[in-house]
Amino acid sequence: MGARRHSRRNAGLHVHGHRRGQHARARLLPRGHGRSRRRRPRPRSPVAWHRKVRLESRRSTPFALSAPVHGVSSMKRHSFTERILVYAGAATLLGALFLAALAYANYQQAALKKTQDASAAASATDQTRAVQICQVFAQPMTDILRLPATVEASEDIDLAARVAGRIEWIGADEGDRVRRGQVLMRLDTEILAADVDRARSAYELAEARFQRIRKVYEAGIEPPETFDETRATLKTSSATLTQALVNLQYASIQSPIDGILDRSLVDSGEYVNVGQSVARLVNIDAVEVVCAIPERDVHYFEPGQAAKVFLTTDGEREFTGTISFVARTAESASRTYPLKIVVANPDHRLRPGMIVRAELVRQRLDDAIGIPFFAMLEREKSKSVFVVEDGRAVEREVRMGFFQGGMVQIVSGLKAGDALVVVGQRELVNGEPVRVAADLTALARQYAASGKDLSQLALELR
């Protein structure tokens, strides 16, 4: 018993190693090894040894091992290294996976941000107001004064009887074309012929007496007073005869012009007095168009200038004429200046009393800045337009000149090359971002080249 107890005490292990928390490298030194003849105990399994070592390490110092087992230190060293390698590999793999996951997350985030930016840009584009523009360019324009006017016959005559008498004969009906000198009516000449006979008799008597008195006067017998009285009576008788002959001639009422018998004011058998109107004659082969020129425009016009007249009741039929008269003094009531335009009217489409439109050219410009009137905006005290500058709508106040159809001349506020907004300007706000949906400059230039009014662009945009 004592020997067995001694052998157990001497079976302890002396361990030499580091003391700073590192694993000790154990060296197994069994006491009395080789001197005892006792049967060597059966080596325990590494699992049992490991359990004992852990148990003994809890009871004593961590540097003391109680079981003398060969190769345990090497086995533990290899196991620890393998664990380190496994942990290192696992850490590396986890790190790689983490980096891959991080990279994928960054990619996903970048893609999401790109999609969001694209959506925001698309949304912003959709919310930006779309407009259509036309670049302003210089073009020929004509300043035309348009005025209402009245048609008058070039010759309009009230034909009156020059002697009294009964209408014996009428030779033309109303509406007939008549010639100068044509007899239209004839009065009863019975009384007039008697007046001629009476006047002729008095003249013959006066002439015979004058001849006798002259011979006696030349002989020195009659005084000069008698000769003068006889000569005066002869002249009076001659004048009376001439008057009677003229009155007889006036019994035949003739047309003083080439024209049309527009009105016959008497009937056959009716008695007329001297100066009574019997017919109305007009000449409308050429007509006069009369209009009133405002004071501010009268200095633009002189006789000889061309003018146009439009008959609105005949599908805007156009006539060309020439200014024949511009009054030098104004009408006292209207303070306007009468102007007459002579217009050829061979088919008699223009008739006296018609209301027509006269167009008179005030000035012609070769390089005017003109825009469609529908592009303008009405403000409280001015007119304005919108132009596009650097992607934004900019409102500009403009000053108008004259109109040409649906075009308006711009005196100030626009210049050639400005991007004028012609569609979508009604809803714009100054400084608002806009998107140009269409540029109509090429179409506008085609219109100008073909002589069309740019205001007709509105029909193309419907």
C-alpha cells in the first residue's frame, strides 16, 4: 500500500513553460521511470486524459498536469493550429462575403438612386410646361389705312325743264342707256312757236325802221337821238327773237352726258314749270369712292397714288383705283378731310350709294419685325409676349405699330432671332422653366415666302 501510494505521488508531472497567459509547453518527467519493476499501467485514452487535465487544472495551478501521457502536447499544438487556420479561413470567407454583400448593397443603392433620379428627372420633365416657339425674323410689311367709303357716280345730273310747257313726248325709259345730245322729252311747242313768230315780226319791223332812219340821219335831216333810239329798238327786237328761238329749242329736252336714265320724274301730258326736275341721269362707267381721312393720316396721301376698293357684298371683290382729290380743308363737323378715288366700273358692279372698304397705303417697310397677333398677351396698360431664354419663359413688354391682316408690327421689345412663344403662352409665368416641344420657324418662313399671313399659323396648330 505504501509503495502504491508512493508511486502515485511520484507520478506527477513537472511542467516548464511561459507565465504570461500563453499555453505552456508541457514536458513529461515521470519519477522513478525505469527503476520500478512493476507492470506499467495501461495508457489512458486521450479523451480521458483530456478530462483529467481539465479537472486537475481546475484544482491546482494551470501549469500542472497530473497525467503522464506521451504526445499530448504535440496533439494539442496541432489541434490549436488547425483551429486557428479554420478560424482564419472562416474569418476570411466571412470578410469576403461581407465585402461582396457590401458591394452588392452599394450597387443596389446606386441603381436605386439612378432609377430615382431618372424618375425624378422624368417627373420634372413631365411637370415642365411644353411650349411651341417661332424665331422672330424681319420681313416686308405694308402699313395700310382701311376706311369705310361711299360710292358715287362720276356724273350725276338732275335734268330740269328750261321752259314751261306740257310734256308732249317721252323718248326714253328708266334704265335706258342714253347718249350726249339725245332727246329724252319734248314739250308742246305751239305757244313757243307763236312767241317766235311774234318776235320775228317785231324784229323785222324794227330793222325796216332802222334802215329808213339811218338814211335820213346820214343826210343830216334826223337828229342823232332818233337814230340811236331806232338802233336800240332793233337790237331789242333781235334779242327777243333769239330768246324765242332758244325757248323753242329748249322744248326738246336732251341728255347732256353719256349715261343712264336713272329716274324719269314726269309723265307724258304733265305740265312743267321752268326749273322743274324731269329726269335723273348718271354715268357709272367710272365711279368715285369718297372717304374721310383722319387728321393724323392726311399727310400720307396725294392725288395720283394707287388705292384699292373692296365690295364686301360681292365676296370681297377687289377694284383698283387712283386718288383723284384730297381736300385741303377739313369738314367742320367731323374734322376729317374728304378724299376721292376714281375707279373704273365697266360692268357696273359698283353702284352709287354702296358702302365699300377703301385701302390706302401709308408706308411700306422692307425689314419690319412682325408677329402674329394671337401670340400677344393683353395686360392692364400694355401688351406683352413671352420668349424662351436659357430654358425659361421671359415676359417682355412690347410696343405695337400698324397691323397687316393678322400680323402686327413691333416697334420695340423684340428683335430678330428671339424665340417667341406662339403656343402655350397664356398659362406661362415669368421665369418659369419651359420645354420647347416644337420650333415653327421653318413653317413660318415658308408662309412668309409664299405671301401668306403668319396669323394663319393658328390654323396649322389646331
